[in-house]
Amino acid sequence: MANTKREKLFTEFPPVPTEKWEEVITADLKGADYERKLVWRTGEGFNVRPYYRAENLEGIRFLGSQAGEFPFVRGTRAHNRWRIHQTVEVSDPAAANAEALDILNRGVDSLGLCIQKEEFTAADLDVLLAGISIPAAAIVFCGKHTADVAELVLAKIEKEGIANEEVRIAFAIDPLVKGLAQRGDFCSPDGQKCFARIAALIEKTREYKHIRVVTVSAQTFGNAGSTIVEELAFALSAGNDYLSRLTDAGVEAEQAARKLRFSFSVTSNYFMEIAKLRAARMLWANIVKGYVPEKNCPSKMQIHAETSRWNQTVYDPYVNMLRGTTEAMSAAIGGVYSLEVTPFDRSFETPTEFSKRIARNVELLLKHEAHFDQVVDPAGGSYYIENLTQSIAAEAWKLFLEIEEKGGYAEAYKAGFIKERVDASAAAKDKMIATRRQTLLGANQYPNFSEVAPKEITAEAVTRTKAEGNVLVPYRGAMAFEEMRLRVDRSGRQPKAFMLTCGSLGMARARAQFSCNFFGCAGIRVIDNTFFQSIEEGVQAALEAKAEIVVVCASDDDYAEAAPKVKELLAGRAILVVAGAPACAPELEAQGISNFINVKSNVLETLKFYLKEMGI
């Protein structure tokens, strides 16, 4: 009976071919350009269509595989139980040990230990790991002198007689990505000493199947402003360079691949990030396959992810919690071995106990309330995400091959190719933020009007460090707006922008809201007004408020008469701005009215201009 009803239901709703959908869409567009209106031109080198159907899956070769099956698009395991990772800074081993024990008892099962001491001894390691059961959690060692720390850790494991299969430890040794990004070159000629040391560590850990010696720090690119495709392609290229150099050093390719770990950043580009992680596993599996391993296990990419630092903001910082949550969702759905949510205050202070607790709780909620860990690759089969995976993979592979033609990752980096690409992408993102084509809530859009930066916020927190030489410097996309706003907050002045609403009420209110949002991004105090019955009344109120900027908000038809009248009554006692791009703009400019703001404005440069005019 149930099947009969189902069959009747589907006969009542016959399939609609794509051509019919396109006809309806074209009619609804009423002559507007389809490509311009509905097709998303991404910064990744490909376009995204407004919708996808089953027919768009044709030709995608990786479809049909399951989680745990080559090429591992759907995951390297038959489950999705990722580890909750949190990092502890280790300056004082005893204090770091206390913090580590605390967070391990609060849900963390992947512990990052970032060594900050210049001299770290075996005694320090004993203090740091006191009371911590090595088999009970995954541990990642990073920071200073990681190779030396690795020797101490391996000696401790051997001394304590811990079973090989119970040790889950990784070391963030990374002379190719992190090393080159920080110094521009290797610490020794062609990195021979570095790779000989890595090869020796791999040999020492041969029997430890869960120890990873090298971490490819792909987040280095993302936090410097790269695109998603670039982060993936550069990471794959660096991973391949490691395989090539280590095999040259006498390490079997299979063994070298088992000792690599990848660490990616995850941005707020929700679906793209899910697809990136899926594409990463597939491409890496095919790269390792090229070294002809006996089994497919070495082709499995172990992925650690951390939520992005690039898009965090200093102003309205609690929005960072929302960013971290959606980014964590992308990572969980895309499939990772471990995940670290960046504390919301990381951009302007040493994370507090509260911010670190919130970061942990994001993952605990995703696991124990949303049950994201109970479903393997929930994005699999989505027409949209399968196509995104294919597109990202194709573009990343194209860039990967371009790097290989230049001699591999190290040669391409030393030639300046990697930095040029990242810098160009960062500049494009900066322009999009400045013109609001990309939104950073609380920074370039919808600012908190009443917020003033507390004294703890320093200029250093919002000032972008200039790169010297062939190095990659991390920064945040909001920094340019934050630097400008902090300058206003610390100026000792409170500049005001007054909304003079007149003419058509509907347009006046809409443009007043736009203008308040516009000037609020610079920390300028906005004085909004419902409506003035006359221009004289509005100008008088603006002068009484002692506003440095007066924004006339009306309809395009009203401006020809209203704007010159406001200019005349202001008599140069405030900066006059017209909200909009009226057709009469040339006539207004001829009368000395030259300031206009609209959706096409470069918000950052325009605000800087007005601050300069006010002497700030």
C-alpha cells in the first residue's frame, strides 16, 4: 500500500527538464544578464552556477567510492570521530602541565604542546607530562627546537616501555612550509641537514605506526591571505617535495607518506571548505599512488584543521565565536582527524580561560548535541558539494602541476612564485573588504556603534606587519579598518556624522541607515534622525549637534534642490556628504558638492579621506 501511494505521488509530479527551469529563470530575469546576475565568480578560478542537478554529476570519476576506500574523498576511516584539539603554550613546564591536565579532563583528547623554552631538557619533559597518560590522548609537539624535543620524547617512550600501537604523537617539524615562510630559505644549504634529521627520526619511529614526524603547515598560506585553492595546491606540492627529498635520503616512499600530517586552516566559506577537505584527500591519495606503494594505507591523508585566524576581528569580538562555530562545522562535515577552534580573543590578547572553554565547547556541542561525529561524509551525494569538490580539485591540481614544472615546492618558493601568488590573493581580498564585496561583520559592515576599544587593545594588535624579503607574514583581513577605527578611539575626539533626512521618507530612511553603517565603521559617532520637515530645521539641528559631517539623505529626485540648499545653509561649517549616486551628480559637483557615498564606494579609502579632512 505504501509503495503504491509513493508511485502515485511521483506520477503526479513528473520530472522537469533543465530546459524548462532555464526558461522560467530567463523569464524571471526580465532581460537581465543571466551570467552577471546568477553565476558566482569565485576567487578560486572557477564559476559556481545558481543550481545543480543530477546531470551535473556526469563525468565526476570519484563518485561511488565509500569512506575508507581509495581515493578517500569520503574519508580515510569508516567513522567520523575527530579529536578535540587544544594547544598549551609551554614556557613553564609545571604550569603547562597543570593546564594540560585540566583541559584533558574537560573533553580534550588531542593535546598540543607548543614549546617556548630555548633550552628544553628531559627533566622539563618529565615535568610537562607528569600525570598524563600518553596512550590516553593524541599529543602534538610544536614550537621551538621540535626535532630536539622529538628525540627526548622518543627516549621517554622507550624508557617507559609504552606499546608501539598505543602511542599517538605528532611533531610539527616543517622546514619546507613553515621554515621557508619564516626565513625565505633553509637553515642549511639546500636543507640537507634538516632532511637528514627527519629521515633519522622516521627510521627511529618505524615501528610506531601512529607517530607522525612532519606536519605540512598549510594554514601558513591561509593566514597570509591565500585562496582556498592555493592553500591546497601549495600544501600538496610541499607534501610531494617531502616525499621526493626523503626518498632521495633513503626513506621508502611508503614509510615517508605514513609519517606526514597536514594542518589546514578553515575559513567561513562554508561549503568551499567542506569541498576543500574532500578534494585534499583525493589529490593526496593520487600523489602517493604515483610512488607505487604496496597498499593504499600510505595514501591516506591525516588532516588536522584549525579555524581561521585571518577573518577574526578585534572589534565586536564575540562574532568570532560564530565564525569559529561555522568553520568547525565545515571541518567536521568535511572530515578531519583533529580540530582546534581558535579562541575568540586570540586576535588581541592571550586567550583567557573563558575563551578557551568556549572554543572547546563548540566541538563538544557538535559531537554530543548535534551528533556530527555519528555521520560519515554527510555532504556526499550533494550535487553542489560534489561539483565544488571536483572544481577545487581541478584548479588545485592545475596549480600543483605548475609548481612541479618550476622544480617543486622549494624551488618555486625560493624563486618567489609562492609569495607572489599569496600576496596577489591577499591584495584582491583586501580590495574586496575595502569595497564591501566581502563582509567582515563588525569591521567593514554592521559595526557596533557604541563600541570603543578598551585600553588593553594596542596598536600592535591591529597593525599589519610588513613582510621583508621572501617571507609570508600572517595578518587579519579586518586590520585596515581596525587600525583606522583605533586611531579614532585614541584621538581624544569624538567626531560626529549627522543624518539630515529629508524629501521622500522611504528613501531618506534607507539612505540614513546605509550612511550610519558606513561612517560607524570608522568609529565616527553617528546621529540618526527619523525625518526633518524642512531642510532649515535639519541644518539647524546638525549645527547644534556640532557635527563635523552632515550627510543629506533623500531620494535621487530630491537631491538637485536639497543638496545645494544644505550646502548654502551649512556655509562650510561641516563636511557635506550626499548619500547615493544621483543622476544629477555632475550638476551638484559643478556647484561645489563633491562628496558622495554609495554601494560602489571604496569604504576604507573614503573614510580615511574624511578622517584626514577632520585632522584625525
